[in-house]
Amino acid sequence: MPRIVVTGLGMVSPLGGDLSSSMKALFAGERGIGPLSLFSLNGARSSLAAEAKGLEQGDIAARTDALAVQAAREALAHAGLRTNEHAVHVVVGGSTAGMFETEELLTQLGSIDLTEALEVRLRTHPLSSTVDTVVDRLGPFASARTVCCACTGGAAAIALGLSWIRTGRAERVLAGGADALCRLTYSGFGCLGVLDRDACRPFDKTRAGLNLGEGAGFLVLEREDAARARKATILGEIAGVALGGEAHHITNPEPTGKTAARVMRRALAYAGLDPKEVAYVNAHGTATPHNDAAESAAIRACFGDARPKVSSSKGQIGHTLGAAGAIEAVICVESIRTRRVPPTIGTSEADPAFDVDHVFSTEEVAAPYYALSNSFGFGGTGGSVVVGPSISSRDEAHVAAPRSLVVTGVAAVARGRLYEGATALAGLVTNVARDAQQLSAPSSEDPTAWLDAGKTRRMDRAGKLSAAIVGAALRDADRDASPCDRTDVAAISGTAFGNVDGSMRFMKRVLDKGANLASPADFPNLVPSSPVSHAAIYWGLGGPALATPDLSATAEAAAATGMELVASGVSSAAVVGSVEEVSQLAERVLAPLLGVRTLAAHSEGASGIVIETESDARARNKAPLCRVRTWSSRRGVASLAELPAPSDGARVVSEAAVDAARLLEGTGWSSVERWTTSAEAGDHVGLGGIALAAGASLVATGAAKSVLVLGEAPDRAYAFLLEPAATT
């Protein structure tokens, strides 16, 4: 398979509004850290931040979205790509979206009248707002995805984009990350005690914390033959990626750095490189005491005597959260292209305990080299991206074909009940109209009650639901077989709107009492990927923990993401699905504004589906529930015309609100019998995950020969074709 190359770069940072100005200032050793002017915050621990320079927001409602559009537009122009002439896919990592615009407004809902201007601001609240704005301003795009794993989001977006190209799902991907400063994250990091009152000092003996920053970075990734066919200039290569989880603590890093070292080694193995071939590591380097110590230990463990040059860009641009991995990957491409290693700025005396080769002023490098970019985030998910030169003679034999995927476990929480296994889940879909169904009484039992209370005491409701559903799905996957190896299992979960009520309560306390009284126990639970990270920690999962917000198709986005990461070898298995809490704010205010269906009686719900390779399932003597023949994720699609023809005994499964007739128009599936989630499945925007789990169960129980599961949200659609697995 050809290399995956970089043909376009874009950046907005605290050093400049474009790639050229940002990189010029970076190599010159300039700092973008200064007094916070974007907002005021009583009782804040610090008064410094790294605010973006040169942002031209125009009529874009959210600052994060504007950062993304500006950097993404530059990357596409740099690559010479027009999205209406070439099929381009887009994936964005982040953690804030329109929080800056909505954090005060959330505390006022119910006591003010919503004007049109306020409604525009509220529409930016879901994390998927950023990619939606990129699609709206720069599209069309063939597909679009949002990923969140806190500070690793940008790196995860690159990993997913590489997976799409590697498995033949795309030729070109615009991948990046964007996050803006906001009061919630500023007060949250402050209450955790990790903000430095002075300009930060990565790896310094006296380091005392980080400075928050903002920005966006985007890369155009292309299959090399496609890039050369259109005579694109090749800037570099994404040679390898890795994502992994510590399963240690929701905010604190694992102190020995063993997981970070494992992630780095996997990225190098993915690239087919020896540690001695890497000349430069762009470290996560946040300047917090624990993070810098753990990462330094990991670098030593990974590279041993190889001793690459190490620097952190955060002394110049601050910690840009979900944008960091993408911005720093852009920096690595430019570093290799210009053969200059950027410095760590702000450090006066390197901590002697670290024993790595720091770079404190820009260094020239004579020969082409490889670089490694590290990101490590809340919840313990880390990511490493290997960047290479534009010309390479390295062996490509390590690149594998897409792997055959199967479903081996299913579970759901519906109307207070925990359902586990194919027989139970098959009953959550029906070919009878929902209004004709007889409902049983909701269960008064708590579906999370079986969890260890000591391990869940710091979790919010979404975290407990996530731990319960992931555990139940894994238990089903382990039934009548050797246990699934947890060391490389990913946990990927959707949430349409995030923790709206928790964010409202947190911000109300901050605004009423001051940032110094913000709750350090509550803040970690406000990160969109927090629930699934809690589940990964609870069950000791060593793969990445990701959230995939996509409005009412969020469970489908999680399923597609998990399948893509497993198919490409980034993870060996994944538990996918969604968790939805009851939220009057989300249901009565956000859902109608965003065109998401208004529910009659909102209920909490969750789904979990275990995806692994067919060969791994067979190796542990697990009989798969079904095989995933194919899946599709599309933007702006009128119908799914590319679907394979249905077989005899096929069924179409979806939640009742999906417009299946429109999606299947002109296909052989338009006349196939349709089943929908039953009233027993509850009513929430994550029903697509229950539909997918139930569809797999229909195949497993023999109730259907094959099942096409459909999901949709405004301007987007998903499809999953499930068939019986081969018998041995």
C-alpha cells in the first residue's frame, strides 16, 4: 500500500493566525503567553493564557468553530484541494466547541426569553458543532466525524484519518483539532491546582503548572499515489500512529510512564521504525510536575540509548487542549521539512532527574529524519504520531489489509433494565408500530447497582452507566470462551450533548461564588469523554477511551469509529455504543434548536457492542454473534445507493425516527421488511446503539439472515450490514 502523505497544513495559534507566522515565531523562540483578556473570572488561580492571534471570526458564532475553519481552510488551500472536485473526508478532535459562547447562557435558561441571537449561540454547544461548521463553510465532505479524548483529541483525529485511508475508506482526509479558551476549562484546571501563575516552564526543576492556550491545527492526509496523480506537493508523511489508555486515574498520569512508553513503541512499530531512526520528540510537556516526570520516564523507556532531541511547544503556545496533538503534528511536519528542531522556551534549569536531551534553542539538522509527537489527556488516553520526510525508501510490507470484523458481545440499558446477550437484546426491536405495543412497567432497580461502590464513588451518573454497559458487553463477549485480552481494548461511546446539566451547575457555582470555589470533584466529569474514560479505568482497558458526539447518530458514530480503528490495527478490539442521561435542558432546549427529534418521554439509556477481529475471536474459541460485512458513514446523502443487494431473509433495523424510505430509495433494500426499536427500548437519542446491538442479536438468534442497521441525524447517515459469521 502507498504511503500516507501530508499535502497541506493549516494553523492558528497564540503565535499567529496562519502557518507561516506561527512557525516563524516558534523557531524564533517567541512566546504567545500573556495576560488573559478574553474574559474575566473572579477568584481565578492565574491571570495568564495563550490567546490565539490573527483570528478572523467573522459571522461564525463560536470561537472554537472559527479557529477550526480558519486553519482548515488554510490546509485545504495549501494542498490545492477543492472539496467539490475531490472526495475529501474530515475528522476533528476537540473538547470545548461552543462552551465559551454558552457557558453563561446555560445558567440562565428558564429565566430568560431566547432571542434569535441566543439561539444561534446555543446551537454551538454540542461538540459536533465544530465539524458541522467546517462542513458548512468548506464542504461538501464525503463524511465527517468528531472525536474527543480530552488533550489527545487532535492526535486521535489524525489516527482515525490514517485508519480511513489505510483501510481504503478514503483517499483524502482533512484531520485536525480545535479548542478555544473558556471560563469552564480555565476555572476547572485552576481548581485542580495545575495552572501556573507565571509563564510555564516545561521540564524545569521549578515547574509549577501549565498555561492554557487555544488554537487549531489541520493536516491534509492523502494516499501517496492519489497525491502524485494530481501533482500535489508532498510535505511529509504520517508514518505511524498509536492510541492507548492507562486505566489509572481520571486526571493524574500513571507515574512510571509505562503506558506512555507502550504507546510510543506501538507507534514506531506501526511505522516499521527502530527507535534510533527517530531524531526528535515533540513532547506533550505540559510543565506540570507529574506529567513531565511520567513522560520523561516513558521517553527513556522507549528510546533507551537512542536519545532523540526532546522539546515541548507549550512554553510558547500554552496547552491548547484538544487542538494540541494536531498543532504539534503540524509543527513536526514543518520541523522535518525545514530540518530545524524547535526549542523548549521558558525553562531555565532542566530537572536533572529526567535525563533526556532537551533543546533550548532552535537547532539545525543536516539529514532528513523522523519525529514523534506525543499527546496525553484526561482519562488516561495517550496518542503518538510518527511524522516522516517527504521522500522515504522505508519498507512498506508492514502495512496490513483491513481485518475481518465480528460482533462478540452485546448489552443495553433500557427503561431501568440491564439487558445482556443476543436472546435478551433481540426483543428490543419489533415490526409492530410503537403505538400498538404494550409496555411493561419501568424497572425500579438501578442497572448500575452491581458495580463496586468503592470504585464508582467519584463517578457521576453517566460514568456509572458507562461502566455498567461496558462491563456487561464484555461479560457477554467472554461467555463460553477464553476472556478477551483487555490490554488493547478501546472504549468508544457517543453522547449527543455532553453533560449539559453538570456544566450548568459547575458554571453557576463559578459565576456566583468565584473560580476559587469551583469543584475539583465535578470538573473532570464535564469532559465529553469522561464517562467512557471512567469505564475504561474501571475495567482496566488498555486501548483508547473516546467520545464521538454526533447529535442523534452518536452511537452510530461510535460504532463506525471502533470498527475503523480495529480494522486498521490501531486497536485489537473495541466496546462501542452510547450513554444518554435524562436532561431537561438538552431535551427541551438544545434538541429542538438542532433539529434533533423531540422525545415524548425521555429516558436514560445505554448500549454496548463488542467489536473484534474474526481471527482473535476464533483464537479464544468465541463464537461470534455476527460478521460485519460493511459499514458506511456519509454526509449530505440523499440515499445509500452504494449498498450491496439484500439476501433472502434480510431485515432493515433502525430506531423509529429514521427516514428509512428516503435513505434506501433506489436500492434493493427499499422493499425489505423493516423493524424498529420497540417501546421497551426506551426513548432517547442513543437508540441507534440499541438498534445495532439488537440487529446483531437477530442474526445471532437466526431471526434474520442478514440485517441492515440504519442511523441518521440532520445531514448525516450511517449504515451497518451484519451477516452470519463463518462456521468453523
